[in-house]
Amino acid sequence: MNDRAKILVIDNHPEMRSVLCQVLRKDPRCEVIGEGADCATGAMMAREHTPDIAIIDCNPPLKDEQHYALQIRSLVPSIYIAMFTLQQNKRAIASALKAGCKAYFSKSEGPDIWTEALNHALRNEPFFSGDANEFLVGCILDESVIPLRRLSPRQHQVVQQIAEGRKNSEVADALGMSVKTVEAHRLKAMQRLELKNTAELVRYAIRTLIIDP
């Protein structure tokens, strides 16, 4: 990083965004190069300013969409992305990890934790607090909690769609691919996960939070 890390802040809660930016601007190591309320603005600013760090909290993506952090990473591959959020459920944490977020901390934890997260970001080190940290410990003890590491983004999308009861042709239409490609992704995913049939795939998707029970 440069002498002063360029930081992008995206949060759809203006009061919280303002408080966080105040904390960042007091730190001589940081330069807030942009702030906004939505992910489209974040992507535009990332393209324009190539920040070193993005601290983000936008409305969560729909089930069939890629995580918005991936959009920013596609524009600035070397960026450090931290989730700054009130969402502490396993699905949100797993989705952020899959998208490559290197930090996950809560707005409710206060400036001391925020500063600790910033210190880790400036050193390009991972940082997870509260429920996110407990979730990671669970992943270490039980790798099946986060199977997303085993699947490519497309395989994950196909597994999710099939587990929700859609036919191959419906999955193909929804994801903009051929039926043969859907079948190939499905077969590869089941091989990687060591699953024998669709029933096992559905149970696996429910157990690992790919779909709701």
C-alpha cells in the first residue's frame, strides 16, 4: 500500500457511514477517497479510484446473484474488502467469505473493534470478530459448514437452483447457460461433494445453508 491507504466506504445507513468515516479520517494512515450508499456507487468509485481497502455494507444479494463484493474485486483484484454490518447469521458470513472478504465485523461492536479491524486491514491480515469468528472456528472443526470452498461460483449456483427444486432446463434459463452446461456443473459438483443423488444434494444444501430448510 501507499503511505496512506486509500479507503472506500459503502454503507446505506448514512449516520453509521458518517461515524465510521470520522474514525477513519482521524487516522493519519488513512485517506477516505469515496463514500456512498449503494453497491452500484461502490463499483463506480472502485473503478475510478482503485482503493486499497473497501469497507462495505449494502443490502444483501438475492440468492441467485453473486455477492456484491465480487463486483468490486473484479475491478480491483488486489483490494482488501471488509464487511461492516449488523448481519451476523451464518448465511451472510459464508457468502462474504466465498466472495473473498478478508474481514467481517459488526457495527454494534464500537470504535475500538473498528480500529482493530482497520489495523489488520492496513497489514493486509484477516480479521473476524464476534459471531463471524465463532463461525470460522466451526468451519475449522467441521469443514462441511462451508462447502462453498469446494465449489466454483457457477457450481454453487447450479446446486442451489437444483436443491430448490428446479429442473435442468429451468436452471439453464435462470443462469443463461445451456442444459448440457448445467448437467456438467451438476455432475462435477456432486462428484466434489461425494453425493450420489438429488436427495442427498438437497439434504446437503439445507445442512450447509445453501438453501433454507
